[in-house]
Amino acid sequence: MDAPISILFYLKRAKVNAQGLVPIFQRITINRKRLDNSTGKFVDPEKWHSEMSKMKGTSEEARLINGHLDHLKSKILNIEKILIKKDIPVNFETFKNELTGIKERERMLIPIFEEHNRKVEELLGLEYAPGTLERYKTSLKHTKDFLHWKYSLSDINIEKIDHAFIMEYEFYLRSVRKCNNNTAVKYVKNFHKIINQCLANGWLAKDPFANYKAKVKEVIREFLNEDEIESMINKEFVSERLELVRDIFIFSCFTGLAYVDVQQLTRNHVSLGIDGDKWIFKNRQKTDTPSKIPLLPMAMEIVDKYKNHPTCVNENRLLPILSNQKMNAYLKEIADVCDINKELTFHIARHTFATTVTLSNGVPIETVSKMLGHTNLKTTQHYAKILDKKISNDMMILKDKFKNTNQMKLDKTN
């Protein structure tokens, strides 16, 4: 919001000269901050009108001095108009810079983006996962390539970024980089975070994203059905390596925990819940939101199976999980062996928990959302799919209800 400007002319009586004249000073007040400057004019104190902030009378001297003061006042009001025309907020700092001719240091996009990524890197393992850093590094690379492709520049002043810039950037991602809709939206969203940072710091007066709208297309998420889970559980593996990967994947299917959260689990994360049974209490690495998950018998069986494993004993881990890359590589082998015709990754376990294990068995989506550590149901809806089987079961209950109601009506009629 623009601040009002107050202009006052006054006499600095302490600085009377040898002729007994006193200098006229100008005071500009914005946001309760004052800027006092000499007008360069002197006047007999007896001829000064304090309330009107001007010299008394219509003499030639009075006309010259008052004309000079009016000119200074017009100059102040003109600076205010210039700031408004430039879409620069009117405050003490911006006014003073415009008045004195001092220009603010140009802020360039790439150093701001690089500084953001540096802070993300320093907070790895605390607030950010390695994958997040990689996404921002890729976003920065795309931004640099776009600047070179569109403007033949290595950097750009953030004040030059407008709606047209955003649209051209999105077009570049879709056309030149061949990104699909959701990937393009993701990179623009990463870029948006940098712009939001600039807005929050007061470096930008206008949000270039104000009229930008992007819609993420829903992706069909894979999950295992009951038969596929059963097939995997009952499969006997010759390789201990595949058996271990299978067990930890099934553990995630029955807890809904993401890879990084399973990796971080220690025995301290397991304690008695409100029902007296064992629960997992852990804040999610990705969002730092709490997950409270009752341990189902299958998950508890897997925990017990590996409690004496050397990795669990020596490193205080709940499960001896391998690297995410190795887990995903071995899961593809397991899918082949179990005749599961799906691109199996560890994250599918989380979707399986949300859909097949919980929601399809009558667990309300609000409860599923809480166990997954989501902050809103919309996110949960991306994970949990309502299957035809559940629709059929739910509608069967409704049919029976209507059937009983209609039967009662018929009995009354008869």
C-alpha cells in the first residue's frame, strides 16, 4: 500500500545569518520518517507565515520565494506520480532514492536461484530430501537454457520477468525440452517459488504469476491388488536378497510408509498406541507431518523376522533396507518371478496401502489420510483409488437398506 506524503516548509531559527535572516527548510514525511532539506532561501522571520508555510504579502520578494517553494512542492508530487507510474510502492526508501537519484542495486535472477539451491543443499536431511535438491538444480539448468534460447542472455533482471516471460518459459519446456504437462507444470512451480521469494523480500512490486494458471493432469497410479499381494507373500525365493526386498516392500504395503521413512525407522519409533497394541510414531521426512500407524499383523511379523539381523542390531534400524536404487532394481526381478505385469517400484507399496489394504477394506479415507501423514484429503485421493469391489459392497449395503425399507412399507400396506 502506498504511503501518504506530507510536505512542510519551516524556518530553522537557530541558523540566523549576519543579516538577521533565517533559512527556509523543507520537511517531507512518509511513514513517520522525515527528510529535511534546505530550500536555499532566507527570509525575515517577521515576514514568515508559519500556518501557511509561506512568506507573507505580495511583494516581489514574497512572489519569488513562494514561487520557489511551490516549485519544490510540485517536484515532490511529481516524484510520487513517477513511482506510481513505474508500479513502485511509495514509501520512504523508494521516494528518497528517486529524489536523490540513487538507483537500487539490480537484482539478477540466476544468483537468487543459485542462493536458494545452496540453502536447500545445506538443509539436506533436515528439511529437504536429495531428490528435492536435484529437481531445483534441474529447474535452474532449464531456466539458464531458456534465457539463452529466448533472449540470448546468461541472466536477467528480476524486474523484467512478467506474465509473457512465464508463458514463454512454459512453452519452452513443452516444445524444446519435450516435457509432458505435469513435468512442465512442476518446473514452472519450482520457478514460482523463486519469484515468491523475491516478492516476500520486497524486490518485486508485482507478481508475474498473478494471472497464470496451470492444471496438473491426474496420473493413474499403479498399486497391487489382493491377488498380487498374496502371490508375492507366498512366493518362496532362493535368493535371500530378493526375499529381503520382498519383505520390506510388503512391510510398506501394510504401513504406507515411503522409502525414506522406512530407511529412517529405528526401534524407538515403535511403541504402544491408544489401543495397547504396537504402533509406529514417526514424522514424515518429506513434510515433517506426524504419521501414527497401528502395526498390522503382517507388518509386525516382518519386524520380528529381522529384529536380530546384524544391520538392525548394529545400526539400531528397524529393518535392514537397501538403497532405493537397489530396492527398485530387485523389485523388477520380483515382479517377473511373481508374474506381476506392472512396473514395480517401492513407492507403489504406499499406493497399495492406501487403496487395497485400507480403503478397499472399509477404512475411511480420513483415517487413511492421517496414517499417510497427509495434510489434506486431496493428496490422499491421488494415492487411494476407490475400486469397483468397494463400490459394489457399499451399494449392496444400500440396496439391502432400501429393500428392508420397502418391505416394511409393503407389510404396512397389507
